[in-house]
Amino acid sequence: MATATASRLAVPAQRPSTTATGRRRAAALSPAPVGRPRALSAASRGRVVCPAAPASASASTSDAGQDRLQKVPISNIRNFSIIAHIDHGKSTLADKLLELTGTVQKRDMKEQFLDNMDLERERGITIKLQAARMRYVMNNEPYCLNLIDTPGHVDFSYEVSRSLAACEGALLVVDASQGVEAQTLANVYLALENDLEIIPVLNKIDLPGAEPDRVAQEIEEIIGMDCSNAIRCSAKEGIGITEILDAIVTKIPPPQDTAKSPLRALIFDSYYDPYRGVIVYFRVVDGRIKKGDKICFMASGKEFIADEIGVLSPKQMQVNELYAGEVGYLSASIRSVADARVGDTISHYSKRAERALPGYSEATPMVFCGLFPIDADQFEELREALEKLQLNDAALKFEPESSSAMGFGFRCGFLGLLHMEIVQERLEREYNLNLIITAPSVVYHVNLVDGETVECSNPSLLPEPGKRRSIEEPYVKIEMLTPKEYIGPIMELGQERRGEFKEMNFITENRASVVYELPLAEMVGDFFDQLKSRSKGYASMEYSLIGYRESNLVKLDIQINGDPVEALSTIVHRDKAYSVGRALTQKLKELIPRQMFRVPIQACIGAKVIASEALSAIRKDVLSKCYGGDISRKKKLLKKQAEGKKRMKAIGRVDVPQEAFMAVLKLEKEVL
């Protein structure tokens, strides 16, 4: 029986297939006779012969990209960054470099590959610097290229400065249709301060409106850089990408060969991983670091074991060793976010370096606001979220704050309004927090009558009028680049915001630079939106803090039923106080629900009321039961009702709903 079953089972395997597919499969699976190699199919022959055949430059480069973990001499390492104005094509160019070098396979490729935050993809901007290691072969010589992609918006210039400190060169990308913009200049000056080799690249030459010759002349006239050999490319179409890679190899100098010196590595970024703790991104400046080394952070003094080291290509890939000139990441079970700060120096515990690297200058916050959780139970979660976010965003500053209206929260400092919006959205998305943000304000210097000067970023902490002699506010120098037809509307905007006109220069025949000095508080609102609106999107701006000046500023208080509401207090210029006060009182009248008694809503400067509205009381018709009779009876009932309302008002308390606070804070951002 067993034999019969075996023979029945064996028959189908020996029966020849009747279909063409079956015949091919059977031929491929059948064993070849001993001593005679089986003939290869056409498809198999193609696969075997292909590597031996002469390949195109891009194909060989792509193959080389797969070996990017292989070590190369220090003389063959190139560290470079991409800098440009916002929306000039940095991320698209980075995508093409990754694709052409084979770092990312075409099937895995997507737009803005290095922008890994949903927020970056939605807004189409780069928020965080990102590093990627590429391998490129030129003249049969392999090179290791470490790219650091940077943001382009003025609010994230601190990210740009940190990435430039880890490089020897930079690609200056300029849109061939738009030309030199304000942030282009700012980034060039940052690169020159770091003594970097700059390679000019004219991008988007495939656009119908591209004028590469005009833009090259602009760069020469404004920046003073020789653009006779500027690379003309289209990152979207893949034109000129090979020329850019060749220029990186030939023009950007290699890092210094200091691999035998004691270890010194500069932390240029970090983030918190819930499973592995703090992950540190660093550039090895001197010496070597191996997996398992005992290391120390020179500023914090903490010691750790390097459990895992590797490179970013662009995903994390483990290696056993990194030496001078290389860029990588480190995981060492670092639990506290305060132990590994950006700008710190990593060294060996046993053979510590004599002195730490210079690090980075502290970021100076320009805009402040209060962050409060809607649910008071989320206060500790908000603290933890801010600490973790500060690790990833070194420009963020915060300190605890309490408000009678909104409870416990934090006073946070940002580099600008966009930075503030991004931090708010990241807290809400990544940490599932529901937040209220107070109107943005700036830091004022208050000169007291006793000669002392105090800083004040919160209107509720402003000293009493009798104690202060004067208030100074920060001023910025703002340079706006615009086509000549929009000069008038832009100068009008500058005058409306208490600006002082300084100079106007025609950069080219059709583009002008308009320079104003104006209070930072006037720029904190919707200045950038107004600039874009009045120039139909063509103008750009760059600003820098120039110091403090004395101004006629007052504290505008909002009183509801005679009680001041600290959360709605603002510091405004005396000339704008009435319009702001009127707008706030009118909005509050719409939002606060009516009470059983009359509620006055007042905007005050000190004891002087400058704008007032009133909520009328909800009244019961006490005369409804009177069908005629003497007037004295009606007066008696009305008098009794008025006394009750008066008594109720004396002990009554008006609760301002959360929606009212949020709506008024939004209004404050618009009118200030």
C-alpha cells in the first residue's frame, strides 16, 4: 500500500508539463548532467553579463552608492551644506544628489526625501537640518560626501549656522527666475564668517522665466562672487547634477587629517528616542571614536559607553569606527535631555582633550509668548514635551509661568513668528497636547526711578507707573528686496509700523533694496504677511537686532466688571492704544455671555479708561403681574429689583469662557 501511494505521488512530478510556462519552469528546476554545465537562458545570460559590460557614469555612481559604508582616506572626504533662500530648490537638489549617487534607490525616492516631518511636507519648507552620507566615484577614485541640508526661512537661521560649522564648503543655490533674495545674502554672510568655500549654483534653468545670465550678474554685483563658472542646473529635471558633484570634489577642501589627536567631536544636533534615549548627531573634528568606547561630554561632565555609532545615509547605518572629518550619530543610553546639549564636545574618558571646541553662540529669542495647557492636568506633560523639543530645537527657550486666568504654563522664547507656529504645531501633533498661546510680545528694558534696569517680556510683570522712569523697546534693521513697481506700497508699510527710513538702493535696473529701522514689536504681528500681500509675493526680507531705544509705551489693561484680566494685558505705543483698546472691548462684548447684572468691559491705561463697552443684564419682567393700579406699586417693584442686581454685582464674578480668551488672543495678534 505504501509503495502504491509513493508511486502515485511520484507520477505528477515526472509528468512533462503541457504549458510553455510549465516547460520553462521544469527546465530551470531539472538538474543538469554531471560534467556538462547547463546552458543559460537569455534572461540569465543578461544578468550575468551586465556588470561586465561598460556602464554609464550614473549607473557606476549608483553602484558606488551601495558601498557608502566603506572607508576612504581623509583626503577624499568632503563635508558640505546647501544654503539658499526659502523655496529656491534646496530640498529638490538634495533629492537628486541622493538619487544620482545611489544613496536612495529610485523605487524608494519621494519628494523632499530628507524632510521627514509631516509639517515640513505640508508647508513645503525645511524646518530641521538633515545629514546624509553619499559615496561618489570620480576618475575611478571613491569619495565620501557628507551633505547637510538646511532650512531657508529667516526664523531658522540658527539651524543654518550650526550646520555650516560642521562643513568646509557650501552650495549657494539661487533661483534663476527670481534672483538674489534677502535670505540668500544672509546665508552667504554666515558661510563667509565660517570661512567656507562657496560654489554658486543657478537652479530652475528649465523654467520659461529663467534668466541665468541676469542672475549671475546680480550675484557678482551684490555679493561680489565670481560667477563666470557658476553651475547651471535644474534639480527637477536632473540637469547639471553631475557637474555639481564634480565641483564638490574638486573645489571644496578636505578636512584636516587629525585622526591621531585626542578625540574631539562637535554635537550639531540631537533628538529624543523613547526607546534608545538621546541620539546625538556629531562631526568628528579630531581623533577617532569606536563602538564600545567610554566617552564624556566636556560641558556637562557626564560619562557614557558608546553602545552604537553609525552614519546617516540618510537612514541610520551602524559602523564600528568613525575618524576625523566624518559625520555620524551616537547612541549611549542617555536618559536625561540635559546631558547632551547641542554645541557640546565629545571626548574619550581616559584620554580627554585639553580644551573643548568653541561650540555655538547662544540663540537670542526675539519673540515671547505664554503656552498654557487647556487641561490643567497636562502641565507636567507639557514640561516634558518642551524639554524633549528643546533637545531637537536648541533655539527654544522656556521658563514656568502662572496666570490667574489660565493657570500654570510656560513663558517661551522663539526666533520669530514662524518658529513659534512650528513649535506649537509640533507640541500638539507629536505630544498630543491641547494648548492656548497668548499674544506674542518682545523683551522690554524698563528703567526704574532708582536707576536700576529690569527686563520684562510679560505685560503683567511690568512695574507700576510710579516706579518706572522710561521703557525701551528692541529695534531691528530690516532690509526688503523688491521689484521696483512695489517700492511705494512697501515704504507705506514701513511708515505705518513706526519705521525710520534709512536708504534705498537699486541692486539692478528692476530690483531695489529698501532699508528701514523699526520696532520689533511692530514686526511681531502680520508684518511678513503684509509685505507679501503688498508686493504680490515678490518681496523678501531679512532683519537683525540693532539695540534698544526709548519709546512712549504704555500698559493697556482690560477690566471686566472692575477686575483686571492679566492674560489680556498688552504693552502698546500710546498712539495705538485707543484703536487696540476699542477693538478688544468690542470683541469681548460679543464673546462674554450675559449675566444677571450689568457688566462693564473697559480698556484702561493706569486709572484712565480709554474705551468701554457694557453687557446689559438679563432682566425678569417684574411688572408682568401688575394690571394697572398706582405707579408707586410699579416703582416699588423696580426699586427692589435694582437693589437685588446691585447686591448681585457686588458679590458676582464673571467667568470669561475659554473660547473668548482664544478669540481675543487671536484678535490681539491681528491688531498689535
